[in-house]
Amino acid sequence: MNPGMLLKTGIIGTVVTALCCFTPVLVIVLGAVGLSAWTGYLDVVLLPALALFVALTVYAWVRRKPVQDCCEVNSDKGETS
């Protein structure tokens, strides 16, 4: 995977997991579909998933290519931009 795709995946996963961790969205959804007995195990799944997605986001952020400086010397013409 390229770093851009990893970064998108990490950010989207972090937002979705954080939304499910810190709000009662997942508890309401599980209760609506009749799986409210699973709410006791949400912390076991969501907290490691959040840590994984945050680590993936940091890894992709570090790995992406740096933006070139605007004042670098143009190697073709020998001029500064």
C-alpha cells in the first residue's frame, strides 16, 4: 500500500473507532439489533483497535514523502524558485 492510502485508512479507522469508543453509538446499535449482551466486550475490542489505527496513522504520516521546499535550487536551470 502506498502511504496515502495507509494514511486515509488510519484516519478513517481512528475516527470510526473513537466514535464508537467515546459515544454510545455502538451500544444503541447493538441494543437495536438484539445483541446488547455483547456490550460488555466492547472495551476488549475497541481499545486495541483504536491503538492499532492510531499507530497506523502515525506510521503512514512518518512514511509519506516530504513536500519539497519552495526555495530549492532548480537542478535543470540552476535558478532558485
